Amino acid sequence: MKKLLLVLLSLLALTYVSAETVVLVSDNSADYATALAIAEALNATIVTTEWGIYNESLITKIENLTPDNVIIVGGPLAVVENYTKALEDYGINVERVGGKDRYQTNAIALNQFKLMLQKRFKNMSACICYGYDDIALNESINLVANGSVPILTNGLNLSVNPKELNISKAIVIENPVCPCNMTKIKIMLQNKFKIKVMEKFIPKERIRLMLMNKIKMFEHKLVRLKISGNVTKLEEELNEVKQLIEQNKLEEAFRIMVKLDNEFRVMVKMEHMGRVKTMMKIEKGKNKINITNKMENVTVGKKLGEKPEVKKGYMK
């Protein structure tokens, strides 16, 4: 049954080959690496949105590309449903490829586009990254662009079976400041899957640069989040990261940065939920006005049980 499902998903992916396709993904590093592999396989254009934020200008950008299909990589928290509705309103076919988390999204996407990936990349290799290590995931981008597929790990398991993708070689990306232990994964790849394993270590100077770039990204997000809530705690933690980097305490800076990333996502999610509630209140208010307007056109009978007289066009 599982094999049949994979075949059906792969056949579905073939429909995108002859049409202009755009891949829409959030700036979540894991989803982006996955989406990049799909875009490379389909020769599609990749468009990135901020995690959890609807940016109307991206609809115009996508529309100008005149695609027949848009593949959204990631769940509705990452790439909000507003995009689906807006694109479908323009007559564009939209499909979401996403799971409950980044691991499941990675697995679903690689399995669904398995045939196209194998066709596009001969002797396909895999780059193995810890799912919440943005530094390693960003380091994987060049590898993905040159024929590797990103496979995520939580330190114990892999998001997909590399043998099902006909992977013969794996590059394990090692981030020396990440507390994730990749030793078990390397042993698993070699002994269980009989795959040749190579290691790619990220230099600490590059890690420092990536952490600084991440700080700039967070500072940009803080400007918007200040409008909707108190961000003092986030600002304090961000300043702490800066100090730790200056002191060359990269391991500690990385640990706080991962924590900050989660806190930012919670803030963005709360902001989004607040906007949804506001829109619901507005719609509810509109409905009340409509009902009131309609009721104003009803003449209530003078006697108990007498049917009201209804003006044409209302309350059929």
C-alpha cells in the first residue's frame, strides 16, 4: 500500500514538468532546503516568504511569472493560507506539500518528487543536517544546488530512507557549536544503509558570520513585532547573543539563538492569530449589519401568530 502511494505521488509530480511552476516556501531553513531541491528538479522558480507572514506583494511577483502551478512547501503556519486563496483567485493551480513539522514536510516532498529528483540528478547524493540547525542547513544550500537532496535528522533517525531515493553517498554536515551528536547517524548510514559517508565541517569563522546574519534578520523582524506586542525580552536576549559572539562564546550564542528562533515563531503565530480574530470580528459585525438591514424591511404582524409581510428580495 505504501509503495502504491509513493508511485501515485510520483506520477502526480510529473504533471508539473511541462508547465511553468513556482515553488513558494517560507524562510524556515529546513523547508527552504527541501523546496530548493524540488525547484531544481522541476526547473521551477523559487519564491520565499517570511515565516507566518502574508506579503501581498509576493502575489504580484508570482502572477508576473505567469505560472500554471504553484507548489507551496511547508504547513499553513509557515506559509499562511492567505497565499492559497489569493493565488487560486487568479486562476492558478495551488498544491501544498507539507506535514505537521519540518521532518514530515521533508519526507513528503522527497517521496512525492522522487522520480523527478532521480531524473534531474544522476548518482544523487544526500546532505544530512540536524533539522533545527539553521547553520548546517544554510551550509547545505550549495550542495543542494549541485545535486544533493537534504535529508533531516533529529540525531536518532532520518526523515526518509536514503535507499528508497537510490542514494549511494551522503555528506554529513557537522556544526561544531551545535549540541547535536551526528556520530550515531554516520554509523547508521554506513552499517544499516551501506552508504558511503563523507563529512563537511563548518569553520567557526563562518559560523560567526552566519550568527551575525541571523541577528540582522531578527532585528528586522523585531521592528514589525514591536507594533503588536512587548519585545523587550527578545531584545535583551538578542543583545546577549551579540555579547557572546564578541567574547567568542559561539556555542552559548548558538544555544540562545535556537531558543530565540522558537520565541520569534511563537510571537509571529500570536500576531497572526490576532489578525484572524480581528477579521472574524469585522466579518461578524458585517453580518450583524446585513441582518439588521434585512430585518428593517420586515413588517411584523400586529396580531400574535400573524405572518410578517416580507418585501421582495429578502427572507425568501
